[in-house]
Amino acid sequence: MPKVGTYRANSVIYFQGDQGDKIYVLQRGRVSLNYNDIETGKLIREIIQTGEFFGVKSALGRYPREENAVVLEDANVLAFTVPEFEAFSMSNTRIIIKMLKVFSNQLRHIHKQVENLMENPTAVNAEMGLFKTGEYYLRSRMYSQARYVLGRYLTYYPAGKMAEQAGRYLETAEASLARYGDGKGPAPLAGSQASSPAAPSSPGFSADQGGPSFSSSQAAKPSEGASLSDVAKEYYNAVSLFSQEKYQEALKALKAIADGGDDSEYVAKAQFDMGRCLFALSQWDLAIKHFTGIVQSAPKHPDMADILYIMGQSWDKKGDKARAKAFFAKVLSMPGDEDSSARIKAKKALNALGGA
């Protein structure tokens, strides 16, 4: 017989990538299926209505879950095993017809997305989506956002196809922000408009809709004497070493930035990544000691959720499950985006350790 499960708000019934053999029916409450659109990369939140099934395709097809099932309000969920669901559906042809209609609509939607991707194969490219988003922000004189996104691009893709151009755009964004402030100054890219009202706000779009494409040589030069700071260059070089798994070299470079103290923003970034290096080197005690120092000296550090998560991982690696669970629970108790990477990872880690 199917069993009823009770889930608290902000909990997760299953994670994307999980292997699952259960099919669920929402009896009470609210559940959202969260996944990234294959065409645009945009986060999609599909709200499940009372009485609707979910988790059907992956359970019947025996492949990993394609989405995170997140509980928005306290919910009661009926869970079927595959044999239970097959027996139930065979005795209720109305359910089969309803499911076939749903699957048919989904297949048509997927077919249309695949057609679009065949016509524009770069739309699904996460690297280009991130770069184009930074470029759009720069065109729109949203320098703070451009600096953040382009910095993320260089962090994730230090040797990417657009790394050189992203570096130049980042120089322009930092110089323009310092000289003019957000929303002000001349058009930062040659031949561009101040903003593009037709441009979407999510990654995966072309920032040059209706206009010419731009090569790196067309990016406007920063004002005289303005460039990407030496500290920033050192930081991105260190991140590049980390991405190449050269953790000892990255740690040395990051320590030099943190000890220098010349730029508070990059000092904070370097301190966080030093802890990541220690963890990657399996130096659990040093990682815990390092992050404990950050927690005590900078309790409002922008990466605090990730810091606590890695501390929990370190205690788990040391075999102290109780302390690991305490840190994972702390991440989940922090205010912020319910769908943040740190929260999702902490929830999954806590579940793996047997919950609170």
C-alpha cells in the first residue's frame, strides 16, 4: 500500500540526480519542481497542484531525477512504489489518459526546444550564457552587475573561449564604475546603445539583438591609468591554478593576497578560497581552523553559508558526524535564498547523515 509522508516547508523531497523508485501524489500543501530550462538555462519553478502526480518519468524510466522537489508549505505526499503505481493505474484508465496528455504536451515542448537549440546551439552553452550576461550588463551601464558576472566567468572559465575578452570587459566595468558610477558615463562598448529593452534578463540570450557582433578589439579601452587592479589579476591567476587542481600553488598565491590586505574585497575572496584549497588538499584540521578564524573575525562574510558547509564536510571527513550535522543544520537555519547551492548541498548532506 502507498504510504503518506509529511514534509515541512523548505524541505526537499528529492534532489536532481537522485536515483528514485517512488512516484508521488500531493495530498495537501505546496510543492515546486525546480529545474533549469534546457534552452535558456533559466530556473523554472513548476508548482504541483493538489492531486497531481510527480516523479513519474524518472521512477518508471529508472533514470536520475531531473529536478529538485522543494516543499513550499507543509505538505502531505502519498508515495507509491513502481509496482503499486502500476497496479493502481491499471485499475484506473482515467489516470492513464490524463498522464498521456501531460507527457504528450511535455514532448511537444521538448521537441520545440530541441529545434531552437539546433538553430542556435550556443543558447544552452553555460559559458557563453554567463559571458553574454556580463556583456549585456556592461552595455546597459550596470557596472556593478557586469563586474560580478564577468568576475564569475573568469573564476569558472579561466581558460575559456572568451576569457581574454571577459578580462577586458571586466577592466572596463571596474574603470567605469569608479569613474562614473552605475548607470552613467558614455556607452562602454563601441557602437552600443545604453540599454537593450528587447534583451532578456537571463543567461543564454544574444546581447546584440538587432545589432552587430563584437570582437575583443571593439571593447572600449579604460580611461587612462585605469585597469584591472594588480590584486584582482593575482586573484584570478590563483583561481586559475585552483581550477587546474594545483592546490598548493593556488594556496600560496591566495595567502599572499590575504596577507597583503590591499583590497578588502579580494582579501575576503582569497581567504575563502584558501579554505577551499586546504579542504581539497585533505587538510581537514587546517581547513576547520582557517574557516573558524573567518567566522570569528568576519561573521558577515559574503560566503558564510559555503564556509559553514565546507566546515561540516571537514568534520564529516574526520568522522565526527555530530559536528558535521550541526554545521549543515546551521546552513539551513540561515536566512537567504531557499534554492541556494549551499542550502541544497547542506540539506542533502544532512539527509545522508540521518537528518537532524
